Amino acid sequence: MSPLDNLQSKDTINRIWHAANDQSPVSGLTHRYYRYPAMLSPILVRTLIDELSDSTSLVLDPFCGGGTVLVEALARHRMAVGTDINPLAIFIAIVKTTTLNKNEISEISSWSQNIYTRINIRNTAALFDDKDMVFFNHLRTPLTWRIGKAICQALDSTLDLVSSRSRNFARCVILRTAQWAIDGRRSIPSISSFRNQIQKYLEEMLQSAKEFEEQLNCWKAHNGKTKRPLAKIYELSASSLHKKKCIRELRAPDLVITSPPYPGVHILYNRWQVLGRKETQIPQFIAGISDNHSSSYFTFGSRQTHTREVYFSTLLDCFRSLRKIVKDSTIVCQVMSYSDTKTQLPRYLSVLKQAGFSEHKLLSPSSSCDGRLWRRVPNRKWYNRTKLNSSTRNEVVLFHKPK
């Protein structure tokens, strides 16, 4: 039975519906390395991969974000390709899909024994100099300078790591801890709390890395595979997929699972908010990247009404490009949310039709009024100046196939 036939199967529909409505917290594999905004449900992604592909399939996510689709594809022994325009997303996705060998795990474990003593407010921080001040917006106040210095001291300690994969992993540990300490908080934790939290996350993430490695080995042994699947991750726009040699050289994807930017919803993908709505670029500094784009660059334009045309024209370019690299049997699954579902969903579907895709409605066991699969998102958090409405708390799972 082909994946497209599976979409007609009542059993498949039931399994996808139950996965979409699972309210379990994000857990397992490397998914908790970083809290990426609007993260896909790993349970839903895992079920879509199981039901709509096989071990020979190539899975593509052209808006890969924090790499949820890529991690799940590897765990199910699929080849995976992810692209994104956000360098922070690329860094996170690479770390989450990278397995560590015994020497690297040993090296990181040794680093963990030293990190506690290295973070000391009385010590200096070599990375904390004038050229880096642009990243420290709103982290040089009487309330925040200590945590900024602690982050620099933690980053200083990663220079002792020999392996680049170990250093990236360590940076991701610091990134996760700093996000806990800064992002969306109105009070900053003490240096002692920061030190304790970084060790806690380090232990959790090392255990997750080992579990991810074991999952790949178990799947390989169970299915008689001798070669591990790979994840290829590129920093590029979805609108240029058909133009890039690195994409054209790959075989056409069998399954696309993705979540494009949500129209009219303000999300900070590359920055954090400290002490209210003050934005800081510190996550870029921790990841070792530099990016001067505003939030509207990553969301296809501002959420303001007069720029909605920019969103839909950019969306059209992206899906026209995608249409040129998929095959006629490719299934495209999208998880979407809208600030104004009544007007934006029809417009969104019209754009996909223009790009060369036709919708396949997955009639769920629920009695949804439009025959589509809707899901309630637990613990939804937007960086939004307006009060959350019911639309932004819900997501719809859309299925398309090339016309």
C-alpha cells in the first residue's frame, strides 16, 4: 500500500488523529535541548513518518526550525533534509541531530566537572569585550550584568574542548540554561542557581544524547541496516530550493513535514525577551553566530495588516520552489496556526493551489466542521503584544499532494 493509499485508511487516520491530540509534554531523544518557538509535536511527527513513509524514504522539512522532524526521521531510519533561513535554528538542528562518540562524551563529562568553579562573579570573562556588546542589549543593567558575565565565563570554558562537536554541544547546554535564566522572565536568577541549572541540563542532555545513539543502534539492528541515516541541514530560503545544487543533487523527497511561519503571529525566532519585552541577541552570541535581521525577516513580514501581502507572496515563492523538487507521489504535511483563521486559512489554501498543490482532507474521528484535523496546543506561548485569541491556541494539520 502506498503512502497516499494510507491516507485513505481508517486505521491510519485514527492513529494520526490520536497523535495530533496527544497532550503529553515534549520529551525523548534530543527534543528538549532547546525550547524553539512553535515547536512541532514529536509524537505527531513520529506518527506521520511511520504512517506515510518507509525506511527507504527521504523526509524533507523546508522550515526545519529546531529540527524536530529531522530528529524523528533519523530515529525512524529515514534520510532527512532540513533547510531554514535562521542561523540559530541551523545551529540547534545540527546539535540535536549529531551523535557523540565515547571520547566526546568523556570530554564533555570532564568539562562538566570544571564548569561549576569557572562561573564565579569575581573572575574575569575573556569573551566579554567591546566588540561583543551588540549582543548584550539589556544585559548590562544592574539587574542583568551578573548573568551576562556568567554566560561569558561558561563560554570561556568551552575553549578547553578539543572536538568541535563537543564545543557545539557545550554551547547548546549554555544556550538552554541561559534561555531558562533570561527569556520571558521578569526576575533574573542568582549566579548560584544558574550554576546548578547548567549542571542539571548538562546531565539531562548527555543522557538524551546517549538515548538518541541507542535508538539509532537499536533501529539499525532490528531492521538489519548496516548504514546509518544522515541528516543534511542547510541555511537557505525555501524559496530557493529548486535553485541550489545541494538540493538538486538529492533525490526527490517522498514526504514533506513542515510548519511555515504563521501569518499575523509575532514570534521571536532569533532573539529573547528580558525583563518584559526588551529584546536581546544573546542567543546568537552563545551559538557563535551573527544575524542582524529583524523578527519580520523570519515570519515573512510584520504581523501588521498592511504587510499581509508580503507574507502570502513569500509563501507562494516558497511552495512554487518546493513543487519543482518534489515528485507526483510526495505527500506534504503542514502544521499551521492563524491569527485570523476565518480569513487567513482560505487565502493560505489558495496560495498552495496556485503553487501547484491540491489539498487532501484527512477526515478525522472528530466532527470538525470543515473536515480537517485540528488540534489544541498545550502551553502555547507567543511573544505577542495582543491578548491570545482562540485561533492562535489551535493548529490545523493540512495534507497536500502535487497536482
